[in-house]
Amino acid sequence: MDSSALNALSPVDGRYRAATASLAAVLSEAALIRERARVEALWIGHLATQVPSLLQTPLPPAALACIEAMAQDPGEDAAATVKAIEQKINHDVKAVEYFVRDRLAAAGATPAHLELVHFGCTSEDINNTSYARMLQTARETVMLPAVDALIASLRTSAERYAALPMLSRTHGQTATPTTLGKEFTNIVARLERARARLAAVPILGKFNGATGNLNAHLAAVPGTDWVAVSKSFVGVLGLEWNPYTTQIEPHDWIGEYCDAVAAINVIGIDMCRDIWGYVSLGYLKQKPVAGEVGSSTMPHKINPIDFENAEGNLGIANALLRHFSEKLPVSRWQRDLTDSTVLRNLGVAFGHALLAWKAALRGLGKIAANEARIAGDLNDAWEVLGEAVQTVLRAAGVPNGYELLKDFTRGRPIDRELLVGFIATLPLPPAERERLSALTPATYLGAAESLARRSVG
């Protein structure tokens, strides 16, 4: 770990920097500066083709090449150069405008050409589209692949253990058996729905001036269909056009995006707690890793730290994400600045989510079923067959079937001999009594296995 990481205030950029580097590449301050420069470059290029009357003389080939190059990659030195300009003028977006102007001037653009940089723009035209493109990239290149990796690992466990009988617990008490694979399948199904929700969130952008009405544009070039120009430019940026805004794009979609990530995290918390519980029961055993220490004083321990770490990070992420989804869509009148510092923390929230997903994935790779322990508990829980017996009695029309089984099973130990003896006294056809007597906790699985295999197939 380098000294900068050791001295970082946030563990996302310190202790956990390696795990979040892929997200930092697209959501950091440097990434925001580079994206702003891209948008500025793309805008002047768009004006040159869509509103050619603004150009008193054609842009020189070198300037056109410079615009194209900045739109692709402003360069590794862009962020540092812009920050140096910002220190002098104390305005982050204006600093980007000056950076682009300087580049174009060096490429032979005339003073008249340079006036088209940031033409008709408010800072929020640049900001909202830059954040939108950053979040779009983060979703496609980092967030969704991380969720997909988690789903794939869970799916592997679901398939592997689809037929492994396991005692359920409702309210912490023994309950109708399932299979271990079916429990993993339940998580897969939930995460797939949540993943689809995140993937479907539309990413919007606006490019319409100081209060959303293209006032300056129409004042400067009244004969141009600026609404069409705005719409086409947002499309060039790869975003969905929002024509109805104030100075800011209202951030509703960012709230939806944050809520979608938070929903994945809620499922993750539920998963981590359940797996932690199964480790505690001994149903899941953890593979020892050579050289690792589980406790500073108890050398035998292998703690479920990956799932604990994941749960903690998911909680931090959701505390921030819930704030974002509630705060960002709220702005006084046409604009206030309370969203600015909040937006700068998007990467922090998503960083904690990414840490959690990676930790959970790491934990899943270390666990395996303790089949002997699972079978032992299942074989000691004959009382769970009371549900099957009382339901057969109901189907046969025997009065008070539920009450008969409640009196027989509730609050007392039941074994196979007691249950078979009880079944022999029931007013059922001999074939039904024989079928019920052949049931065991390990075979009373309903459709658990087929449901698990149907999902993983």
C-alpha cells in the first residue's frame, strides 16, 4: 500500500483502493474533469455541423482534429491542468472551458472560434451530461458485471446443491424441509430481478441553458431550431433527452438508479445474514486459507469475515444511496447548489457497494456444504412431517386434522417410531397410511429440487 493510500481519509480510497480502482477510473474527480472536457469538445463540434452560421470561417483542420481528439480522450494531464486553472479562478466548470479554449487556440482556432466553446451553456449543461455518462459507464463496465459475477457464483451453488435436503427454519424454529440449492436459487431469482431493474433505469441528459428554456441560444441565433439541436446533441452523448428542466436536470433518474443499487444491497444484506447463520449452525463449512489468522487469541477460528465485511459495506452504501435518492430530486426554485457536493459522493456509495459485492463473492468461494451436519439435524426433526400428515387428513375430509397433529407434535420431541405409530391410528385408507409412514424429513421436499434446477438450467 502506497503512502497516499495509507493517509486517505476514506477507506474506499485507502485500505480498499485496489478493490475499487475500476470504479475510481470512471467516477473520480479526474474522471469528472475528463468527461466535462469531452462534452465541451463534442458541443463545439456539434455546433459546427448543426449551426454552421455560427462559424464566420471554417475551423482549421488542426482544430477539428483537436476537437475530435479531446472528445475521445482529453489526455492524462487534463485533470491536473484544469485543477491548476481552477485554483486561479475558483470555478471548476469554467476551468474546463478555459482548458478546451487553450487547446483549440494552440491548434490554430481563431478568437471567434474560441467563443463557441461553452456557447449558450450553463455549468449544469456540462455537469448533468458528464455525470450521466459517468454513471452509464460505471453501470455497464463495473456495477452490472460485479452483480453478474455474484449471481453466477450463487447459481453454481444452487446447481451443486439442488438436491441436498436441508431443514428449514421459520422464526428460528424447525420447519418444512427445503434443499440447500433451492435457498441459493431464491437469492439468484431476487438478484436477477434487481439487476434487471438497475439495467433498465433510463439515463437522462439536458442541454438547454440557464433555466431550461434555451433563452440565450434563441437570442443569439433566433432562426435556429434550438430544441432540435439540444435533442440531437443529448443523443450524440448517448443519453435520453429530457426537454423539461430548470437549470438542472432534476436528477429523478439518479434517484431511481440509486434506489436500484440499494435494492440489490438489501438482498445482499439478507443473503449475508442467512449464510452467516448457516455457517454458525455448521451447515456451511469454510475452507481454511493457508497463512490466514482467524483470531488473535483463538487459533482454531475461521470467521465468516467476508460476509460480515459485505454486510457492513452494504449498510454504509445504502445510508448514502437513500440520502441521494431523497435529496437529489429536490432543488430550490430553478437551482441551488446543494446537489453539487452530494453528487461528488456518488463514487463513495458505489464504492462501498462494490466492496460488498466482491467480499460476498470471495466468501461464496470459500464455503461448502457440511452434508453430515445438515443430515444430522434433518434426521432429528421428525416433527416437521406434522404438516404433511395434517394436510393429508384435510384432503381426506377428516375433521380436526390440524388439531390432531398439533396435540401430537407441539412442544415435544418426535422420532420416527412415534410418528409411524401415530399414523397407524389415523382414519385413513391403508395405502395413505403406508405412504405417510414412508416419508422422512429428507424426502419431504415438495418441488424444491425441481424449482432449483429450473432456475439454474
